[in-house]
Amino acid sequence: MAWSASGLSRQLMVDMFSSVILANGTGTTGWAGWKNSGTPSSFKVALYDNNVTPSRDDTAAAFAYGGASWVAAGAATGGTGASNSQVYQAVQWPQAGIALATGSTTAATGGAGIAMFDAADLASGTACTISNAYGCFVYNDSITGPVSKQGVCFNNFGTGAAVTNGTFTIQWSANGVWRVT
Amino acid sequence: MRVPGVPPSPPLAVAAVTAVLLHTEHRWSCPNCTYEDVTYLTGPHSRYHACAGLYGLSVAMVPAGTACKITAVEREDYIGREDVQYAPETGRPVALIVTTRDDGQDCAVLAPCATARME
């Protein structure tokens, strides 16, 4: 019951290649271009404490916000039990997370055979107080089916991050939020 | 139409409005190096720089005059195949950059990239 690595959803890849999810589609199954064009899907980033057990091999239903692995229940101070895992503070870094402001899927420069998704860094409000944020969960907040709010990836911070009356920022890697190599 | 017995309305006057032109100047500094900067944006914003005093990491600056310290927290978890972020000058993996102020604490997480292989 803890974070051990970062990962990209295996089921998401399967769903996209098998057209269960239409990467450039519309409607309930359309992910609408990953923010590149048209009306982009809204991706959100929620924080979790160390009581979750992320797995890239989860089913789509479990790998979704509110699913078995990424429960919506949580506490403003974080880390209060296995069924109470999300870390948030109203307004500052609200429950269900903050939306990625910008982002794009690209073929990364500087490396052959790489596809990646990058986005602008995320910051909370300036009076945020949270603790025990061990990682984040990135999911599509727009779609309602076949699985509502299906997840994309999870990123392991490597330690319990905390802020007190300050700003909580996620600086994404230069390699992006996720990448496939 | 003028109603008998009712005094006439005062003439309309153009309201005098004083426009205040705000000159928003924000001065930024870093407790770990000598770099300083000035911005003129009106909305909330922050300023980053590659800090020579903190291993070349991209670090948020603080408003000039703020009493604070900024430290980098090394990543202590097993890295394995994780695509983590490293301090440019030392090559050590960094998990957090923490700014401790008199009235609180900021934290910037250097999130690793989530990866998958097509092989």
C-alpha cells in the first residue's frame, strides 16, 4: 500500500488502439485531441497520499477518478486511512484536482521513437495548506463513457510533499507528463 | 412635459472619473544567489530562474525583501527505471524544492515523467 513508481495506464493504450476511446473524436468517448486542437478534453490532476497502491495494469474502471484505485474520498490534511486517500484543500487545490491549463501531445524532439504529452506547470492558490502529497493522478475530466473520468497516468513524487499557507507547485519533467518510448 | 408645481430636475452633469493608472512593479530576488529581476504584470504570477546557488535547478524567486530559505530535497526513493528530475550541476535526483518563509512554506514538486515502452 504505497507509491513505488510512476506509470501510464496500460488499459488506456489498449482502448485507444482498439477505438474504444476515440482519440480525435467527440461525444462521450471522444478524448478530443489531448488539447492539441478543437475543443480539448479537460484533464485534471488530483493529489494522493501514501495509502494508495497505483498500478499501471489496473482495469479502466479502477484506473479512473473515483474508481477503486483513485478514490474521491480524502482529507484536507491527507493521510488518514486507506479509504480516505485524496489530499486537497478547498479552493487552493480542490478535491478532484486542478485542470491542466495547457498541454500538447508531440513527437518529442531530441529523441527518435518518442511520443509525449507535456503541459504547463500547475500551481495551487497562494494560501494552500496540505501535507502527505506523495503523488498525483492525471485523468480526463470530460468523458463520461465508456468509463467516466478515465485516468491517464500517475506520477510518484518520491516523498510526502507539504505546504503551509503557501503555494504547491508541480513542475513537470522536461520529458513531459508522460511519454512512450 | 413639465408638470405644474413640480420643480424641474437638475441638469445632468458628466461625472468626473479619476482614472488611476497603476504601475505594478514587482521586484524579485533569490536568497541563494545574486540574481534579481523585475516584472510588470498585473495579475498573480511568479518568476523562475536557473539558480546558481541551488545546483542550477529551476527555482521560484521570492519578492525582494522576503526573509526565507530555499532548499532542495533529494529524492530518497528507489529510482529504478523512474524518469526523475536531476540537479543539473550535481546530477543528484531531486524530489522537492521547499521555500520556508516566516509565515509559511511553499513547495515545488519535481514530478517524474510517467513512461511506457512500445518494445
